[in-house]
Amino acid sequence: MTFVAIPTPPRFHLGTLGISVTTMDEVLHTMVVAARARKPAYICVANIQTAVLSQQDAEFCRIENESLLTLPDGMPLVWYARMAGVRNVVRITGPDVLLEILRMSPQGGYTHYFYGDTEETLWRIREVIQKRFPGTVVRGTCSPPFRELTEVEVDAAVAEINRLQPSFVWVGLGCPKQERWIGRVISRIDASVLVGVGAAFRFLIGEYRHPPQVLQACGLEGIFWRGLRQPGYCARYYARHLPTYSRLFLKQLGFRLVGRRDGASRTSH
């Protein structure tokens, strides 16, 4: 399979993970060009968990690094880039990308497929899109079982996506499940852009909301909505991922202080 040849922004490296240095306008342009080309491609959205898993799992890291874009959805990743001397890195979240593409869809004619979450959430997504973005076409939805999928189930999802050929397939399975699913199916997708967006479905229907800007700027959004809903999970999440991220950050800080350049300050396409 030949992936669409689209100019993509450079990446900085947080350990083994390559993260796109881009803006929202550039992201939307890249996505629109890919959708119009009708060639398969995929986009990942990265946070602390993504960065840590990429150091531990070579296959997961490969999926992230071979994407059309891997976006920095998390202020700690932005801070890392700035500390490493990489300029023009801004936070770009999955929910915000989804909303912007939906706003552009009636005029641009972009169509959509939603994969993940519950049947109730998917029904509410259709309702919200009809009210907020009239004229936007949702070609299909699928709520897969909350367990390991069989090859037959994966084949059925691929067949339906290829039959419907939506411009964008929004994958809301959470990390790392959505990235692994994308890596599993992308070689069989005919003409859609797959986008792993985590909790964006719940943001779209209004169940989750961004906290005040001051909390977002301080990197506290994850703690805000995870901590309010699942405090135990929140504590385990950060206990599991912060030590590895902190080691990477301090290592890069040491390089920065002694004037040494490593992978973070080098950009690549």
C-alpha cells in the first residue's frame, strides 16, 4: 500500500517518540489535503502516557512515529520541547481537532465515521452534530465490544469503513488501544484518514469539558477531569507515568545545561 505523499511538519524527539511541530491551522490543512487525496493515512495524539509507552514498547512507538502527524496533546510535552530549545510547539488536543473539522465539514463536504465508546454516546454524537453542525454527514458508527477483538470483528469494521468511505474515521478507544487498533487496520483501509482522539467523543457530547485556561496552561487538565471522576485511577495513572517522563525531562535538561544537543533538539520529517 502506498501512503499519500503530503508535506508534513518536522518532529522533535522525546526519547524515541517523534512529535510534530505544528499549529492548528497546519494540522487542519494537512488533514483536509489527505482527505481529498482519498488515500489512507492516520493521525495520533500524544500525552505523557503515549511518551512513556513509546519508550517501553517498540511496536507502539513505530505506530506513533509512522503517522501522518503525532500531535502534542499535553502541556508536559510542550514544556519538554521548549526546554530542549524546540520553538513553535503548541498544544493541540484531540477534542479541538474534532470540533474544527466538524465546523469545516458542511462547506468542505467531509464525511465522518465514529468508532468506539458506547451506543448511547454514539447516538448522542449524531444528535449533537445534527444540531450544531447541520449539513455534516455521519456515514456510520460502531461501538465495538469492550474486550480484545477477534479478527472477524476487525475485518467487519474494516469492510464497513471501506464500503462507506468516510473522509475521517474518529477512533475513540483510549490510549493505547486506539493506536494499536489503527496500527492493526491501516494497511487494509482504502480511502480514509483515521484519527485517534481518546476522550474527544465525551467532550463533543458535553460530558467532559475543558477546565479554565489557567489550569490548562499549568498542565492540570488531565488531573482536573480524571481526578474529579476517577481519583483512584488518576493517582495510579500519574504514579505509573510521571517517573519515566521525569527521567526523560531531567536527562534532556542536563543536556541543555551543558550545551549538548540530543534527539529532542533535532527535528526530522
